[in-house]
Amino acid sequence: MQRRAKIICTIGPATSTEERIEELAQAGMNVARLNFSHGTHEDHRAVFERVRRVGARIGRPIAILQDLQGPKIRLGVFPDGPVELAAGDPFTLWMEERPGDTTGVSVSYGRLCEEVRAGDEVMIDDGLLRLHIESVHGERIETRVVVGGTLSDRKGVNLPNSGLSLSSLSDKDREDLAFGLELGVDYVALSFVRSALDVHQLRYLMPRTNDAPHIIAKIEKPQAVENIHDIIAASDGIMIARGDLGVEMPPEKVPGIQKMAIELANRMGKVSITATQMLESMTSSPRPTRAEASDVANAIYDGTAAVMLSGETASGAYPVEAVTMMHRIIEEAERDARPARVGVTEALERGRLLVFPTAIARAAVVAAEELQVRAVTCFTISGRTPRLIMSQRPTREIMAFTPSERTLHRMALYWGIKPVRSEVRYNTDEVIAHVEDVLRREHFARDGDQVIIVMGVPVGRGTPTNTIKFHSLGEHRLLAEGDED
């Protein structure tokens, strides 16, 4: 059985060549992440085109995820190199651009002094350094170092106790989004989401067509956790971004939030991605720690649709080895256990318009489990039907056929789904014959095996999913031969 959970790889300096991208794909990469916090548009265009060429060459779609930077606050630069801060040192944050040294540095958000107050905490470099705000004077913030360390250029700044008014979409994000739409990215990840309104604002900037990228809301702020239900409902999936989340909130709360968010996403039929520091030690070591292996496995036990590698593949010394190891851990975890089928519950409880297609998906999965069929197959244009089937977490193989190039790539992120490019079929006999051909070609099934086919009838007209057909491979050919006699 093929691996069910998908692997997302961040493409960076260590993996941006076409040869390296193909190595990642052969090792198990399903989705390539373009991190727009770094690199130029031309850099990203080149990587985008390489990923598409690699996918075409290996005969397997690779989805492309554009990760917008968001309103990340960063320090300025230290012209004379990194500086060391010790606990108890005074340190000033300036609103105006000025070179940094041991006494202070500028910050990228000019209104910061208006939105913080004495007593607030400032976390720097993912919480490795911590400052305490003592006073605010005009264009400067006076702080005292609580936890010291090394400071270097453009480190990230978090203020967990402050409700900043930053929009989740910066001017840079809007420019990057327009570029991503021009390229044809499959997913857009929105950083520092606080409410469903942030997701709606991003969707408003996208075309109202099936070709529009799907939105992944990144859960990395306390406000996002508070509004998690509405955010998942508004988006197409979520990413539990544990780096900033673990800085903005107590680290001991992150595992529980991860489990809750994954379960809720599954209940609502949405994609869930678990990210950050999954195999962090493999940036410099050919093997992960035992704790990292357990972390990946536990995300699989939680029911995550995908796991993500960041620095491990973007700039690490062992990017291909990291993907190979991730693949092995997932396969082993999926042999041990699988999450409960909970995906239909939320839709039924909320009385959505999707209840009928959801009920069809549930019935198909229940029947597949009861009858122990070889595979569940479905035909889709938008990708909705395989997403509903995916949310049930069936143990059977799932194959999704689509004539839409965008949907084909998008489904590369769907848990357990093998996407297959297919022309539009105009009658049920054509559908069955095509399913049989592909199942045999891909060695998914052989004559005599039973499969379930989920489709909309009449076929070829974009009819919503309304039919489940039980079929034995070879039966269609025998019937056709009988007709000829």
C-alpha cells in the first residue's frame, strides 16, 4: 500500500537545481514549498518551472505551495557583525532606520512604539532571546535583556502579550500573491492569520474560478487558536506552524493544540499540515534524533494529512536523506495505527449543502471497508469528492481521476489520494473501462478484484457526485465480449 500522508519540502539554496528537485521527488516529495520570505520573483519562477518539468518527467503531479511572508517584524542589520547580549543589559529598539550594535537596533514595524507598553515581552529569533519592555519614549522602546544570546541581521521579533494591528497581508504579500497567481501556484499559505476575516480578504484577491489556488491558513498566533473553527471553515486547509506558535504561546500547549487542530480539520473535510522542526537535526546530521522520529510518527497518529520539512531541505546538508527518512517514518507509523474516520461528522452536524455528497463519500468508504474492496476510485473536476473521501481516512487505496490540470496538482496534497490525469468520459461504460485500464497499469488491482467507483451520473456533464458502483475487474470486458457473440 502506498504512503498516505504527504510530504512537503521547502525548496532553497540546497535544493533549487532541477537535479536536486528530482532527487527530492524520487525520495518522496509530494509538494514543493516556495518560501516568499526569501528569494526574488525570478528565483521562484525558476524553481516553479523546474518543479513542473520534474513532475512531467517522472509522471507524477507535484503540487506547488506559495508561502507568503506575512507581517513578520524583523530587526535591522548589524554592520559590524553579530553582537552578544547578556541578561541584565539595557537594549533599545528604534523605530527609525539606524545601524545596530550592543546598545540597540531598529525594527521593521514603524508603529511598534504605539502598540506596546511597559511590561510587555519581546521574543527574538524564535524565542531564543527575550527582552522586557521597561518604557516607551516617542520613537524608541527601552528594554532590559532577560535571556541573552547572539543577535544578528534581520532576526524575527514576536510580541506574545501585545495585540498588534498589523494586517495579515502586507504590500509585499499582495505583490507576491499577484506573481503567484501569474505563475499558477496550487496553494497559497497565509501567515499570521488571526481570524476568518484574514482568509476572506485573501480570497477576495483571487479569481472566482476552480483554477484559483486553495488557501492554507497558518495557525501560529493565539488569536488563531481562539478562532480556529471559523478559520478552518473559511480556508481550504490549515498549517500548524509550531515555530511561531511555540513562541507566541507556552511550548507545553503546542502538542495539545496540534491534536485539536488536526482533528477539527479532519472533521470538517479540510487538509491539515504539521510543520516546523520535524527533523531539525538533519540540517547537519544524516540521522534524526529519536525524539524527532517520534514527533513525526505522532503527527501521523494524530491524523495529519501532511508533514513539512523547512530548513532540512531548504538549506540543510542532507535534504534527500531527510525526505527518505520522513518517508520511512510515515510508512512505519501508518502500519502501526490509523486515525478514526471522523470526517463526515462536522458536515452532518452543521447541516451543510454538501451533506448529500458527504453521505455518498461516507457510504463509499464504509462499503469499501465492509467488503474489503481493493480500491476506491472517483471522478472529479473540482477535487471535492476525493477530499470528502480523504476525510474518512479509509484503509483502502484511493485513486482520483480528473481532466483538470489544476485539480490534478492540487490533489497531490490530499491524504491517501493517488491523482490520475483523465479525459472527460461521456458514459458509464467508458468510465469503467478507463478505471480498469489504469488500475491494471498502476498495479493497483487485477482481474477478479473488487473496486468501488464514485461518480456523478449522467457522466461528462459536471454532475455532482451521486452514484456508487461496485465493480469486479474483468467483468466489464467479459460483458462486452458476450455482447459480440
